[in-house]
Amino acid sequence: AVTRFGGLPVLRRWLRSAAVNRHVQAHDCDAVIADSWKSIEQLPAALTSRVRVICLAHGAELLARMHTPKARRIERAFAMTSLVAANSAYTASLVNRFTGDVAKIKTVWPGVEAPAGASADAPISRPANARLISIARLDPYKGIDMVLQAIPRLRRQFPDLRYDVVGDGKDRNRLREICCGLGIEAHVVFHG
């Protein structure tokens, strides 16, 4: 079941924590998996000492300046975890700023399912009209500029390569300037 909690953020955190605690007490749970540090910061110590707490880390929620109230909240939340699963090496480095314990940080790359009938031994096909796509907020740390830098080299193998960038953000103008500087404007489409 999915339960959503409304109200002020402080109230939501308390209600969510109380619901998790009740669920763990009523069921035989080995672990609690939280979508972010905010979801575990109010968990009672009695619960976190009884079950493993695994926290997913995505990146943007960790862009706090150190030695601020928010940073201290993040540090306290990560101190209650058994494991923090970061979705990239960059996110893992952000988590490390708050934990200082690399042993509890694991990078878990977002996965995809292989198409039906796919085999690791199958030859790689090189389609004439190769396409790349990024769906993200356009922020510098997303790495879209790195993809743009790779396009001239990729075009040697895929002359008709097209890169679709779906999303918007503060980095849009800089990314467009990179395209112009590399001469790849005709191969990159910013969809917004």
C-alpha cells in the first residue's frame, strides 16, 4: 500500500516516521528502505537499532553547504543508516561529505531491462540513425555537457547521430553555447 502524508513538512516527517515504526513493530521486517534522508531523519533509535536502514541518494537533495542546520540534519540521518545507495559516483562523493564512512556507501547504477531475446554474446549492431536521449533538469552536475563533448567523436562512427535533451533548467544557455562551440547544433535538439 502507498500512504501519502499531507500537512506541514515537520508534521509529515513525524507522521511518516510513526507509520514506519508501527509497520516494523507489526511485521517481521529486516530492513527499511527510504527514498531520501528526509524520510529517515525522524525514525526512533529503537527502530534503527533493530532493522537495517537503507537510504537511496539521488544527488540534488545533498547539495547543502557544510556546517549548516540542513547539513547537520543530513549527517544525523545518515548516521542512522546501515547503507546509503547512491545512483552515481558523483552522488556517492556527496554522501561521503556527510558520512565520512565510505564502507556504508554503495553506488547502484540505475538499471535497464534487456530486450526480450537479448544475449550478452550477440554482436553489437551499429544503426545508421543512432540516437541518444537525456531526460533531466538542466543543471551543471547532471553531466549533459560531458555527452555534448563526446558527440564529435561519436559522429565518426555514427554520422547521423542525434542527441535529444528533454528538460529545462539554469544550464540551458551554457549547454547551447557548448553545442555552438563544437559545431554540433544540427545534431542536438533541446526539447524543453
